[in-house]
Amino acid sequence: MTTSPRVFNVFKPAGITSYDVVRHFKKNLNKLDYGKIGHFGTLDPFASGVLLLGVGGATKINEYVHKLLPKTYLAVGKLGVHTDTGDQTVPPSQQDNSDYIKDVISKFDQNFIEQKLRSQFIGEYLQAPHKFSAAKHCGVPLHKWARANITVKKEPKKRVIHNIEVVKYKFPYLSIRFTVSSGTYIRTLFSDCAKYLGTLGVLVALVRESIGEVDYKDSLKKGKWPNKIGDKYISAGDYLPISMGVDEVLPLEKVILSGKAALRYMNGIAQNLQDNKIQNELLHVDAQQLFWVYQQTDSEMLLIGMGKIKNLVLYSVFNFQMAS
């Protein structure tokens, strides 16, 4: 492997799977350069937006992206309709033809809806995975169990809703921007919002606008994805300008080592930071706080891994294999 860990901010269009995107990159990048490749969080085929792909060891940050970075989605939904999948990829199984939806919900003000939903859903939120989702049971995605007419009940898990913004309301269509913790199923959240308003709801379209500070406006659209010419693969040098460092995706504080201390760290040996004249404010950091660890050389500063600090001792969480 000859490249440093890099991340592609890719815009996945609707109508293809997340693995279709991975497959394209595998087909067109030089495997000798990138090593393992994988994405950080599945987008459903009907959804579009930010899909992060990691190469050169970048997949090591996957779980930390999920734990630490909120995600923002623009959900366009339709009120008064229910489908088994929570979207419009299948015919409706229920419809709300009540007087209440016609006479009351249809006349709701956009600001009223936003305040009502914010008061109910902002903060901690218990949610079970949708039965038509990529969440797994016994190693098999729930959507495969559902399509085999087997019901699998998963326990609700705590999620966090950071923000809700009602972008547009033109009955029966309601557009909401949600900022949520990783693992939140927007189809389920939209359905719960519709239920709280007094009716049913399904998604018509879904766009993942950002993961942390990585925004869809900066994503690689399909026409900009790397494409080999004949038998000539796209090399690491070619895709460096269209990819990001892992420390750009996951912003953490820095610890800088040099000389033998850096070498010992890369060999998994805990480092006493007092020996490296690190500032004393690190003495009282949260033992759960993560840091990027860099090696300072005469000519550059290289990212070599992720670490944790306790009582001024730096412990390795993981290291990156250095480029050769």
C-alpha cells in the first residue's frame, strides 16, 4: 500500500445502492495504492447525498465517525399515506381519508408544525430499526427478513435529535431538515412526526446533506468520479486532490511526537508526554477524549494514528500503516 489514509466525499445518486458506488471506485482505482476500501454508513437506494468512502486504512475511523459526528438530512414526505417500507418504493398499505386531515392538518401553519415537532422530538429519542433497513439480525439485513415475511423485533435504541427545521409545507407534502445522531432511521422518524401531527406519513425523497462538517455541496458528483482509461487505473497521486485526510473528516485535537517517541508510539508503546514537553493542560483531559497523533520530521508532519491520554500518558487506539 503506497497511499496515506484518504476519504472521498461522494454524492450517491438515488436509484443505486451504496455498494454500487464502492464497486465503481474499486473498479477504477489502483488496488496497489488504496488497499481496503469501504463506505461509512449505508444510504438506501432511493436516497441520495453524502456517502463517505475510505481508502488506505481510512476505514479504521468508521466507528468514530458514527459515534461522534451528527448527520443532516433533508426529508421530503407525504402526509396521509403509509407503506410497509416507509417510502414510495411500494404501493400504499393505508391511507388517511379522515375529516381531521382534510379540515385541520391541511391548514397547519409551517411554523406551528416546526414548533410542535421540536417540542416533542428534540433531544433523546428511542427508536427501533425499520423492518426494511440495513440493520442486521443474525448477520442478515432486516429488509431480507421482511421480504421473506419474517418479522424480527429489535429493541429500541437511544438516538439524539439535534435539530428540526420545517423547510416547506404544501399539503400533503412536508419537507423537514433533521440533524440527528448516527443510527437514526429517517423513515421511522418522519413516520413518528406524522403520527404526532395526527396522521400517517411516508418519505418521497431523502438527501443526506452532511456528515459532521462534510457537506454535499462539496461532494463528488457522478461525472467527477474516477474513471480509468483503458487499462490505466487512477493512481493515488491522481485522486489526492479529490479526496480528504481523515483528520479533515473527523476533527480532533493534536498530539505531536518526534524522534524515538514517534517510533515507540507506532510500535504500540505508551508514551509519557512529559518527556515530550507537552503542555500541562493535557494532564486533566477526559480519559475518553480522542486525539490525532502526528510525527514531526524535519520536512513535514505525518498523521500516524489515533490515541487517548490519561495522566499525561498517551495510549494508542490504532495506528496507520505508513506509506512506503
